[in-house]
Amino acid sequence: MQKRLLSMLFLTAALGIVWCRMLSAQTADPTVRADYDAAFQQTLQNPADPRTLLKFAELAVQVGDIEGAISALERLLLLDADQPDVKLELGVLYYRIGSVEAARTYLNAVLSSSQASRDAKKRAEAFLKAAN
């Protein structure tokens, strides 16, 4: 049951990160910045809580802290390594910061995962093609 909950949370987070990235790579909205700062403090208090990490990752992308989002998503994989949606987002984020080899590692993991959805695999293929 917990694995299913984590999977649903990760998928929701992945979709949220995609939308945030599409809407705004960076935001000057003081409310979002305050939410980001509060989420960061929550990650310090609850470093192994998936919901806290997901919220922080989403907000980090919104404010342009790609490295912070990567850190939060990496911690999620430490909690449960079999999360293709998280690996997809990590591949995309690493690609965005120019770490092509790290991006390829995560994107290839998505392609080889039996848990990954068809859409996730298509998206991973597209980013791998762009990385070459």
C-alpha cells in the first residue's frame, strides 16, 4: 500500500514539475519564494518524508533552484529506488543544467524500467535524442 501511495505521489509530483517548468523557470512572486523557504525548512525537519521532499522539489523548480530540486528527488530515490517518474524528472533536470551524462543515466533507467509508463518512456526517449 505504501509503495502504491509513493508511486502516486511521485507521478503527481512529476506532472507538477512539468507544469511548473512550462509555466515559469523562475518566478519573482514573493509568495512562492516564501513557500519555497518554508518548504526548505520542512526538509531539514523531515528529510525522509516523501511529501515534504516532493513539495520542496516542485517549489525549487518554480524559483529556479534546479540543484535543490535535484537534491530532493535524489533523496526520494534513497527512500525507494524503483521510481521511474522520479528518475525521468531527474534526467530532465540534469539535462537542463547541462549534466548530460547524469541525464542519460536516469533517462536510460526509465527506458529499462518495467514500471515506467509508455508516456514516461516516450519522454525519456525524446530527451535522450536531444542529448545526443
